[in-house]
Amino acid sequence: MAAETETGEATLTVDELAARAGVTVRTVRFYSTRGLLPPPEIGPRRVGRYGPGHLSRLALIEELQHQGLTLAAIERYLNRLPEGLSPQDLAIHRALVASWTPDGAEETTREELERRAGRALTEEDVDRLAALNALQRGETAGSYLVDPALLHLGVRLLDVPISPEAILAARTVLVEHARATARELSRLFRDEVEAQTPDIAAMKSLSAHMQPLVVQALVTAFQRSLNEELREAYEDAARGA
């Protein structure tokens, strides 16, 4: 199991990081040598220790590569991100990037599922992850269809003191507004291309160049809007107290 720092933050060896991310150790080291992953902290016996930020950043890199971006393009994308992003911020970036690709699922065993989750899972945990659409039970006992884009977020939500019903309601709101935003952006892209040349290749090229910028803009706008709404809610509660 993962060790912890003095602050209680879990740390991982390179093998544990690779298992949690669903990649090979060789892949982790390759990304590190390219500067896409920050170096680990060196612990006792000169063993490198990785934290939640490394895991979230690695998941984002994998998703960007799945989108078809080259390593050079991924490096440019990561360099444009604001400094000091938390693992949660990186997870939001990854989820938004993944929303541009068709839904997909990977078949896995219970053992592999728990390795990727980084923890033992109760049946209640599995039910909650299923309710979040992070996984589905397979046709055979002990098999699961896992959505990699949602699993890490789903695991984090297992310990959040909020009811599954509230989480599902929040997810419904996010999905509806995300689809509406994507629909309007696609229309804008299409109109822009057609005004110049009705070329499908040009449409795809524009979309590929715009995706990283759109994702970053969506994350920034959402975070600012949420902070404003929460601040107003706190002020209203304080006035009513």
C-alpha cells in the first residue's frame, strides 16, 4: 500500500504509480525524461515517491495522447497550464479533455480494478462507482467495464460526505451544460470553416488546434463562476445567521 507524508498525503513508488494509472513503469520514466512529469521526492533509501499530483498529471498526459496529440503538442499544452494546479484541478482538465472523445470502457478484473483504484473496494463502493457511470459489472462474475476517464474522479468521491443522489444530480447538471456548450462551439467551428472553405479536413484541423484552448478556458470559467456562487452563498448564510 502507499506510504504517507507527515501531512497524511499518500505517496507512491513508481510501480504503484504505474499500476494506479494503468500504464507501464517504462512509460512513467519516459514521460519523466521528457520533462512531462515533475521529478519525484526522494525518500528513505533513495526511493522516489510520487504524490496525487503526479497521478493526475500522468492521467492528463495519457488522455491528451489518446486524443492524438504529439509529445511536443502535449508539452506545449502542459506549459500553458497555470502553476500550482492541484490534483483536483488536473483531474478536471483531464475529464474535460476526455469529453471530446467517444465513450469507451476497458474490461478489467476485481484485482486490477482495486490496483487502479489504489484501495480495497467494498460492494457498496462498487455500487457507488456504478451509479457514477465509472464502471459497469461485466457479464461474468468478478469482471468489470471501467471508464478510465471517470474512475479516478469516482474513487475520490467515495470519501466525500455527500449523498450519491446529490452526486448524480450534480453530474446531470454538468453533462447537460457541457453538451450544450460543446454543441454551440461545434456550430461556431463549423460556421467558421464553411465561411472559408467547406472542407471536413479543415474542420478537424481547427477542432484539434482549439481543443486545448477550449478546455483551459472552460476550466478557468467554471472555477471562477463556482467560486463566485459559493462566496455569494456563504455571504447569504452569514447574513441569515
